[in-house]
Amino acid sequence: MSVLFRRFPNYGKFTTQLLFKDVEKQLIFKHVSTNTAGNVKSPRGFIKLSLVGLSVGALVGTGFSIHKNNKTTTHIINEETTIPPLKEIPKIPPTRKMVYPGSPQGLKLTLYQYQTCPFCCKVRAYLDYYGISYDVVEVDAVLRQSIKWSPYKKVPILVAEIEEGYQPMNDSSMIISALQSYLQDKGGSITEIVKCYPSISYEEDGSKKVDIMNKYFIMYNGINPNRTKEEMEEERKWRKWVDGVLVHTLSPNVYRTPEQAFQAFNWFSDTGEWDKHFPAWERYMMVYVGAVAMWLISKRLKAKYNLKEDVRLSLYDECNKFAKAIHLKGTSFMGGNEPNLADLSVYGVLSSIEGCDAFRDLLEYSKIKNWYLLMKDTVQNHRGMSFG
């Protein structure tokens, strides 16, 4: 893990702790353990082994690594990667340009997205709030031709132009954390910051999965964050909740019936201006194939995430949980008087369904409305520019 210390010498012990904490949780949740002979141990024995490993790692300050000489475990693959810069990528005319006066100099960004993807909306909420200019390339959700250059086949993908070419960033939470780290360390290199978010590969249910380490952490590089440890932990907790809980209540609600699925995709087409960016046959395929596919998938998601029989209630419950936490703080936002990354994440995800029946019901029957409308005004007026 030496890459984590090339540019950021002050991250040493801190980054070590983050990596061990994240990986220890993943290993315990997946019941993965091994001894030097490759025999599976009990979960209790493995937890003891994990704690010993954590202590040793923190002492030597070398960061997390899975030793190549170890026998492979049941699920962990000995692969650690960072996103490399690219010398060139295909020149695709942007769908539109979002230009904000006062945007950080030297930061030219292109966002590859679906207009109504919750994770893409989350990244846009962050960029708009801080008034960071960016180009948009709308991706065909079915054929995905505009991201064929990328080994990462999901959106969002954010690409920053650098001296050596282009630095891609994948995963909405990693993108936001990396950009926030860049804004904190104004003299830093976006490429070096990206190296602080390596990916670890593992197997789950017979298929290879990849998770990005540290993606909820901001790299301050010795700069005083002007926030308490408890405030930062609370922000990370709610950001994880957005990705792990809230977002999974959306699809079963948006695509609850075939009629609602078609209504949603027609709204996606209108708000994404698909008629301007895609041929008619491609747009019709995206609407009709997409609506049918998502209606079927939403049924499986309802069961997978154990939502209530009336899935609206699950959506209301989760949003009420967030609204109640803000109410107990006695502030306008989770971040206090100004939104933090948790606020921006929740707002971004919910904004993705703004034209759907589920969203109108959410504002009427839950307690999220006042916070949401305040967030919308704050983001659209780029209030983060004044103190970002």
C-alpha cells in the first residue's frame, strides 16, 4: 500500500486505521477466515486474529495489504488496484455544459451519466452546490456506447483533465470524497488523491465483486478539518445509509406497477432530453425495454431488501428516520447551518425520482418535504461556493 504515502505523508497512521477498519468489517460480514494451512476457523477465532492483525498493522504503519504468500481464502482475491490515468479517451461532444463563474481553476471535469440515475444525481448535487463547472455526456442506458473506452461499465464516471491526459473516477461516493479532498488541499494532485481510494476484489456468490476502500473518508493531508471526530463519523454513517439502505427503496416504489414504470421512463426521457440526444428507435427501446425490465427487477429488489408489502411505507420510514435525526439536532441540515456531504447525498438520490408518482407521495405523506425544498434552493443557488 505504499502508494498511499507517496503524496500524503501525513495520512500514514490515519489511512492505515481506515483500511483495516473497512477490511475487517468486510471479512467478518462475509465470514471469511483462514490459517496458514488454509483451514477455515470459527468466526470467534477469526475476530481474534483480525484484532491482532489490526494492532500489528497500526504499529508498523505500512497500510493494509493481503500478503501474496498466504493461501487464498474462501472469498478474498489478492488484487488491489487504483484507477490509472489515461493518455487519451474518445472525443465525445458534451450533451451540455454546466458553467459556473468562480469555479475552481484548473479543474476541467466531464461527467458520464444517466440523467435520472440516483448516483449520478448525487454527484451533480455536489458539483452544483459547490458551483464546480462540468461537462455532461448522457449515456445510453441500454447500449452504453459512450463509455466503451472504460473498463468500468457503470455510471457515474467523472473524468478530470490532467497534464498527462485524463484521470477517471468511479463510484459516486468515491468521486465526492476525492473532490472534497481536492478542494481541501488546493495545491494537491487529483491523481495522487485518487490513489488514496484503492479497490479490493473479492468473490461473492461465485462472482467477482469490487469495493473501493476509504470511499466515505476525506483526505485532509494534515489540514485542520474544523470539525469534530463525532461530526465526521456521523456524516460517514449517513452517507453509507444512503448507499446501503435509502437507494434500495427507490426502484420498488418508482416501478411499483407497469403503468408507473412507463410513467417514470417517459419522465426520464423528457428530463434527459433523449429525443435530442438519441435516435428515435434507440429512445423507444430505452423507454419500453427499460420500463419492462425495471418493473420485473423491482419485484426482486423488494424481496431482496426485505421491504414492506406496501413499499411506499419503507420509503416513508427511511426518509422519516433522516428527518427525525435532523430535528433532534435542532438544525436546518444534518451538517448544521449548512449542508454536509450526507445532506447532499440524500438530496441527490431523492431528486432522481422528482418527476415520479412515488416522489409526490413522499412529500405528501412523510416528514422530508421542508428539508428537501430547503436543500433544493440551497443546491440550485450554489450556496457552497461561498465557503467551499
